[in-house]
Amino acid sequence: MPKVNKKKEKDPKINREFPNNIEDRLNPIIELEYKVVETSDVTDITLEELINKHVREGWNFENIQFAMRESSKRPAMAFILFTRRRKDS
């Protein structure tokens, strides 16, 4: 049976910023701006709303961290991390 080469397709929903011009590609130091959004309402609806809102504003979703309570399996808080290229660079 012939091998099927399955390439992993990139998720079009993920907006990863990549330098378009050669000068920026050759210069690995691209200044980023960071944003941390904190919420104590850790529900799927709230997290989706916050992530979608900031992505529409031009931020790139990077990560989400949960702060747990010892007495519960549900997170007490969530910290959503975003980045974007500095506007002045």
C-alpha cells in the first residue's frame, strides 16, 4: 500500500504574525507588546468572548493559565495572554 503523506494543515483561525518584508525576517528582534487579561468568571462563554474580542482588536492569542482552588476542581481565575507587534516599530 502506498504511503500517504499527510501534512498538518495550519489552523486558519490562528493569527500568527510573520514579518512580510525581508528586512524584518533578517532582524530577529521584533518588538512585541504583551497584554494579560484576568477574569474570575471562568466559563467557556466568557473565555470565548474575551479571546474573540481581543483577537478582533489585532492581538494574537498566545496562552491561557488557570489558577485553581484547593477545595474545588474548577478554576478560580484565568489569565489570558496576548501579543502583537508594537505599533511604533
